[in-house]
Amino acid sequence: MLIPLGWTPRALADDKKYTIGFSQATTLEPWRVQFNKDLKAEAEKHPNVNLLMADAEDKTEKQVSDTESFITQEVDAILISPKESAGLTAVVEKAMDAKIPVFVLDRNVNSEKYTQWIGGDNVVIGRAVGDFVVKTLGGAGKAKGNVVEIWGGLGTQASHDRSNGYHEKADKESGIKHLLNQQSADWKQAKAYEVMSTALRNFEDINLVYGHNDPMAYGAYLAAKDAGREKNILFVGVDALPNEGVKYVHDGVLAATFVYPTPGAEGLRQALKVLGGGTVEKKLVLDTQTITKDNADAILKANGLL
């Protein structure tokens, strides 16, 4: 056999065709729509990848069935973003028992029996929000203002983490007062509008709103606008989808949003690394980024939105 100059076993592996199954929890949320878009874009860069995508339609039972179908098809690797941890643990372990590497994206499962977990760190994101709020309201040791915090969900770890990280920073400032006690809007714009409408009726002085995601921050903004008070309040959200949170910042609706990175593209890259004979760390935490007027335009241009 004539071996070409620069040939390596990895080079041969890269020529092999791979079928990779992806199980998405739902496509009803804008963040997950972007998640799918990013994954598809990455897959298109790899002609040797046949990507199978399944939408669980926000149903744990369907996601289990979709994943079992991938196992039956003997795919080369599985990417899965669980609807909820407990209900998907057994099928992830079943795939691993079938010698199929599994990459768990965003929410984790209640087991260490997977190849790799990839996602953002909501505590770190919360801290970044806290730093921004403190700076915006006057700086460390001088910050002063009344803040409304709108939770995503009291039963979701992401919401607790985004709150805990934020309060690590904000609670050091005696001048920052929080006006609501764990008011949840279930990640939804319409419910945040209702929470904010109540806050506006009960409090004459509100300086800043922290919504645990951009749709809720936007819902709060709309409530304030309808009450004629939006110009006196700053609004901050999380997720930073280009066509949502970043656009809100560009339009002057939000003062800032914070990137909660979608893990699909990185998940595919890590899967190909393993299939090519490489090794990966057990957990891979993706970075966040603060989006303000200073960098929003650049991000919109990069995504063809400006």
C-alpha cells in the first residue's frame, strides 16, 4: 500500500461516513430553534456526516422512543438534549450499554454513564448579570436602585442558578433592593407581562428589571411601555439569540443580554473527535458573553441581520 505524505490513521477516519442521531426536547422555544439551526450548520461542514434529527415535542415518552430508535438503527453516536433529567437517564445508559457514545447537551441526566456533557453554566451567567447590574446602578460599594427579578421557573435548576449567581454579586450592595420574592413567569413573555404589570401597580420606583430570559425581559418592557414608564427602567435578559435578545439590545429595548450558548455545534465536533479515535473531557462548559450596545451591531451583522 502506498502511503501518501502526511497520512495518519485520523485522516483515514475522517473519510469514514458517520450517522449521528440528535434528539431535541422541543422546538417550541426560540433558543432550541437556534440550537437546531447551529447544529445543522455545523453538520453541513462535514460531508461525511448523516445527521438524523428527532423532535420530542416536549414529551419525555417520545424522546425516550426517539432515542431507542437511534439505538435500534445502530447509529454511530447520539446527541441528546433532555426534556428532563430523570426520565431520560435510563435510555442514555441503554445507548452506552450498546456501545454508542452519547453526548448530553444542556440539561444533564441523573447518571455519569455518558460520554460527555456540554452546556453553559447558569451560575456564571448569573454572576455576569450581577456584575453588570452593580456597575450600571453606580458601581461596587455605591450601587443603588430597586430591582424586579422575574424567574423562569421555581422548579427548574437553570432559574435557580441564574438567580443564585446574580445574588452572589448584587446582595453585596446594600443600596440594591429587590421588590419581588421569587415571582415566576415560566420563561414566557405573556406571563412576565402580568408579573411586571402587578409590580408597576405596587411600586412607584423601579430602576431595573432582570428577566431570567429575554422573552420575559421583553414582556416586562411591554408592560412598562403600556404604563408609560419604560423610559425610566432598564431591562436585562439572558439567552442573546441574534434575532431576539441581541436585536432587543440594538433597538434599545434591553440594556444588556447574556449569551446562553447553544451546545449543538460543539456537540457534533466533540462526537466526531471521539469517532475519529480521540478522547474528550467528561464535561465541557461553554463560555458566556455580555451583549450591550457596544457589540450588538457586530453580532447582528455576523448573522446577516443588519
